[in-house]
Amino acid sequence: MAQPDDAPAIRPQGLLDQSAAAWIVLGALLLFTLTMWRFFDAQREDRSHDRFLHQVDNARSALKSRMQAYEQVLNGTAGLFAASAEVSRAEFRRYVESLELDDALPGIQGTGFALMVPGTERLAHEAAVRAEGFPDYRIHPEEARDTYSTILYLEPFEGRNLRAFGYDMYSEPIRREAMNRARDTGRAALSGKVVLVQETEEDVQAGFLIYLPIYRGDAVDDVLSRRALLVGFVYSPFRAHDLMQGVFGDASGTARRDVEIEVYDLEADARNLLFTSRTPDHTPRFTTDRTVEFGGRVWVVRFSSSAQFERDMHRIEPYLVLLAGIVVDILIFAVIYGSVRHRRKMRRAALRLADSRDEFRTLVENVPGVVFRCAPRPPWRILHINKGILDLTGEPPEHFIEGEHPLAEIIHPDDRPRIEETMMSSILAQAPYEAEFRVRSRFGQVHWVSARGQALFDRNGSARWVDGVMLDITERRAAEAAIRQLAFIDPLTQLPNRRFLLDRLRQGLANSDRTRRCGALLFIDLDHFKDVNDTHGHEAGDSVLTEISQRLKHSVREGDTVARLGGDEFIIMLENLGDTAEDATEKAEAIASKVLADLGAPLTVGGHAVTTTPSIGISIFCGQDPGADELLKRADRAMYRAKAAGRNRIAHHTAL
């Protein structure tokens, strides 16, 4: 209850007088200042790390883009071969020179063409090339092999590249693996770490190559055709250090000063090192690994902060914050010390605010549902919440207000990202939000709630908090689920009904059309089922149908669809039975035979042994033709053929 204005002043109780209280405040402020100093120092560290990661992302993107550019060069070179019946050495040279790769894409060692030569044609091939004006030409190494490759064209055809003329890259395992991968996929393939034949005894670097296959004739679609029609490869060799220096260096050609970089093939192991700019005597503060996937191979790129980066990021701002904070603390201390005489007025105002708070709380507690006020950002710390939360979660309001449970904690993990996005979007738009989601109680129960609310903003447009209300809609959602269950599930057998089957069948036909995989429809009708109803009653008939449905579900594969059309008619939809109708027919008949055997086994109903046999019609589908309704009719006609042939058997749909 509020204190009257003429009531005696309420004096503070305790051992500390008013002056001592001011000193305590000063100590708390100094402690806060130290905490903020540590916070800003941590923020500086975080900013340094963010800048480092930004540099890492830029460097990784630069490497990825450069490798894709090299692939485009090979695609263009492959286009030259596709556009010409026979590419001469002079044509190849003019084309490569027109690309001006030294200026556009520095770091590439060359662009070449390697011809595949059968072992029986080697001597004739060498004689033909020597006749072009290369008397010393030979394929090397010279050991006898069934198949050779030979570097026939390589531009620029000078310097180190002359060493590669006639080299059989297919004879070396690492290169051969990449060439085979390119040949079988029809795509660019990146080799593992090698030493290029262009290397001399000085400045030996790790290297790698990119291959793109050239085929005869039109495009091929399968591995066997690609192998049979392979002519050779356009390729580019790279000296790893020269390439990486061009990618990661600055305009002066020196390495990036913010990050030190190591590039490994496949995994970060010294044996797989392609390139490094690391300073041996420097222990980096930040290190992270990124992967770059290209040409069917993965590089691990290790980025470390450089000494220059760490010197640049060293700032004095945290110390300025500390100094400024101490000055401000002293000023605040002076203000508090001089304002002690106003304490009574402040306490009376606090009492009035407490009365207003109690009136507000009484009003809120009488609102149905859960009324809350939370912080305007995840995890949505609760500032106020009414007692309705106890019914919803089993937790009293005090646990939320005291910070034990933020709003995000009670939201179901599967719904949490969606709700956070909805609330943040409404805050950014300064608009109300509405959402339905699941809430978990302390006892493991899940409730569905409908929530709506809106953020409150200050004069600067910054969100101060979010006010909202949640209503329990669990029963409504359950009712909606029950309605959907009745619409699509057969109540007796709990199998999908005709409506569900037709929807599932249309999806299956679309999948078959997309994947070019065939499937089948099995139409099953129980023989003489009317006799069961007439002899044992309809209750026994229902028991038989329930047991039959269970046998059907156990007779098929996981993922196959079993449905009841009505009465004693069942449908099984089988997908992914093969690439051809013949394969699908064979597998469908095998499954149908199993169903025939399982359904023909005796069962006991009401103490009586009952035997039911099925007649099964099979209709095969490959793609969306002939459509769901026609497919059902075909399977139905096939089932009646089985009945006409004596029942308890399988029949296939055949065109009339």
C-alpha cells in the first residue's frame, strides 16, 4: 500500500551511513569500469578475428575464382577442337597467343594438348611428327605400354615447356588418375601434387595439372562411350608457388601482409604441401582451415594471422575506455555524494512507481493466456510474464523473470529459427507479428500456441522491448489433425485410402518421368471374400481385412505404398524397380509372388481357421504415361484376368 505524504520519512536501515553508501557506489562503478574495459578489449579481439576471417574469405574466393578462370580457358580450348576437324599446331599457337594469358591470368605455366596414342600406332605417330620438322621427337618414357599419351602441343613452346614435348603423362600414376577421372566424367579434373617435367635443378616447385577431355563426334552420355571416343586432353600445368604467389600476392607481387597461407592437397600434411608463405619464427594468434573443391579434388588452405596484421590490430582504445571510465566514475561519485538530501523524494517516487506496477500486474494477471514482455533480441530474455506461463510450461513466472529461462528456451528447437526470424522481421519493419509454434513444458509435454505481439521503440527508432501474448491452441491443432486423418486414412485398416493413393501415385509417376526409373501397380482382390462375411459375419470380415493389411505391409519393401481402395480391394505401388520395363516386370512379379504366398497363409478369426487367396493384377509404368487413373484401370483389368484364369494367381496387363 502507498505511504501517505505526511507519513514519517522512511529512513534506511543498516550499518552504512549515507557517505559510506556513496563510497560503495564508487567501488561498484570502478568494478563496472574494469569490466567494461575487459569487454572492449574482448571486442577488439573479436573485431581482429572478424577482420582476419574477412581476409580469409577474400583469399579463398580469389583462389576459387582463379581456378574457375583456368577451367574456362580449357573449355575455350576444347571448343577450338570441337569447331575444327583437325587443329594444326599453327592454329593452336595462334589461339593460345590470342588469349594473352600472361596478362589476363598470370601463374599458368602453359596450355597444351595431349594426344592418346594406341601402342600399335606409336612408331607411325612418331614418324609423322618428325616429318613436321621435329627430328628428335619421341614419346617418353619409352617403355612398352598398351596406350600412350603424348604432349603434342604446348604453348608457349619455349623455355621450360620444351622439356615436356612428347612426354607421356599417362605413364605416371598421379597424372593418370586425374586423366582417367576427366575421361570418365567429361569434366575438368585436377591432379594431385606432382613435379612437372618442366622443372630444372634450380627452384624446384610442387606442381599440379588440370585436364579436360576431347572426344570424337557429338557429346557422349556414358562412361563406355567416353572411353571409346576419347581423342586426348587439353590441359594446363602449374607451378604451385608461382600460381599461388599470383593469386595471393598484392600489386607488387609480395604475399598478402595480413594473412599467411599454406595450401595442401587433400589434407594438411607436410607431404601434401603445395605452397606456403608462413614465417617460421612467428606463432600466429589466429589460424583457420578452409577447403577449396575444384576439378573433383579438395585443397585444404590454412590461413594464419601475420605479425604485421597483429601489430596493426593492436589498439589503445581499451585503455582509453579505462581512463575515461575512471574519470566518469569519480564525477558520478561526486554527484551521488552531493545528492543525498534528495533521497527521501526519490524513495517516495519509487513507492508511487511500485503502486503503479502492482496495479499493472493485477490487470495483466487477469488477461487470459500468457502475457509477456521480453528483450528485443535473441534469446528474448523475459522482463515480465504473468502466471499463465505456469499452466503452459509448469514453471512459475519468477523463474523466467529471474533469468533462468529466456523465451527462446521454451520454444521447440524445430520452430525456434522460424520464430526468431518472424520476430526480428517484425522489429525491423516496426510492425506486429503473428505466429504459431510449439512450446515445451518442464514435464516434456508439447503445446501448440498462437502468439502475437509488437515491439516498443524509443525516439531514435531503437527497439526497447517486445510485448506479446500467447494462447494455447493445442486442442484446436489436434482437431485439425484428426480431420486430416479422416480425409486420407482408411479407418478400419489404417492404410492410406483412395484419395491418398491417387495423390501418391501422381507423385510416383512424376518421379519416374524425372529419374527414368520404372515402377509397377499391383491391384489385389481377395477371392471369395463374400463367403467370409456370409459365414462368419461382418465383424470377422473386418478382422480378416485388418490382418490382410498387416501382411501386405510386411510383404513389401520399405518406401512402397500400400492402400485400400474399399471393400476387399488393395493397391500396392512399387517404385524404382529398374531402368527398363522388363526389369520392373521381373521385380514386380517377385514381390507379387511373395504377396500371393503371404496372403494365402491361413489365419484364425473367432476361433475359426480362414483361408483367403488373392488375385493380383500388375501394370507397369515408366514415366507419366498413361496417367494415374488409366494405370489403375489397367491393373484392375489385369486382376480380373487373374480371376478369370482361376483366381489365386498373378496376371499382367497386356495391350489389346
